Amino acid sequence: MIVKPLQIKQILLFPFRHPTLLWLAVCFSFVLYLGNSPASIYDMQDPYWVVPIATLVLLSPLWHGLFILLMKGYYGKSPISITEALGRAIPLYTRLFVGEILVNLLVIGGALFFFVPGVYFGLRASFYKQAISIGGRTAVAGIKDSFTRTPGWRIPSMLLLLLSPFYALAFLFSYAVSAVTFGIIGEVLGVLVSALIFAWTNTLVTAIYLTQETH
């Protein structure tokens, strides 16, 4: 499938049209910010580095599952409450957690071979969270399902093209904050930018997954 400019506009506006998704993303980013306070997630030499890593690894699966389930409800015009979504996401936590570990190992393993294979494997596995949260797959089956949906280079290349601007925005903002002292304003903006990246990337990948489901 090809994502058209109008669809991209709808994806960018989707979290704002459904504020629950946006607030969920902001809460997740704020929790990561608190976890990142003892030490930067990139400062592996700091003994407190384990705090932000543990926060990310342990909370990320639940938050992604919750966001995806809420997104599915809004996208299909059958919205569910955040309580109902949480009730569905919690039983899937172990699958999402194991899936995240397996995908990260796959990406790291691929990255050992000149970086490109790691990116490729990561793109091929882009839909595993949706396959688990929406399709009810196990962790391994979810990854296999994602690989089945992304054969060859066409869809991975499209995902790379669509996702790159979001991650580039995050990188440029991080660089700007590190180069210029913004104080508390920079920290607040950092949380908001992180929340938008989380919301937009999850919305994009979930929308593509749901579109594939209807074809």
C-alpha cells in the first residue's frame, strides 16, 4: 500500500482529534523524563543508567499496547474507554514485553553486520505490537506476522521514508537542547516533542496495519 499526502495529514491530526491519545503519549513521555532524571539514557557509564533503561523496557510494552487498542477503537469508529483498553492490554503485557526483547535482539544482531541489516529487520518487525495487541498473536507469531506483511523492500522502504522525519525531528531537537541552555522550558518542550513522536509513529504504523487488515 502507498500512504498518500492526505492520509499523512490525517495521521498528523489524529492524536489532536482524539485528545486521550495525546494525553496518553504525554504521560508516557513524562514518566520517561522522570526515569531519565538520575542519568541520561545515553550515558552508559553512569551507574544510574539502569534507571531510564528499566523504565523504558518495563513500561513501554504496556503503554504501546494501550495506545494501539485505543487507536483501533477511534480508527474503527468504535471507541473504547481507557479502562477497557487497559483491561485488554494488561493480559498482553508479557507477549509485548517478550516481543520487544526479541525485536531488539534481532535489530542489534543485524546491526552488527554493517548497521543496514539492523535497520531492515527493525522495519520488517514494525507491526509486531499491532499483531499482538490487535491480532492476539504471541510474541514470536506477532514478529512472524509483521515479517509476512513487509516482504522485500517496498513496504520497509515506505516505512523508512515515513518514519524518518519524526525521528529526525527528535534528533534535531535533542541536539538543539544540548547546544543551547533552555532550562525548564527546554525540558517541557522535550517532553512534548517526545510525546508527539510517540503518538505520530504509533498512529502511522497502526493505521497502516488496520488498512492492511481491511484489504
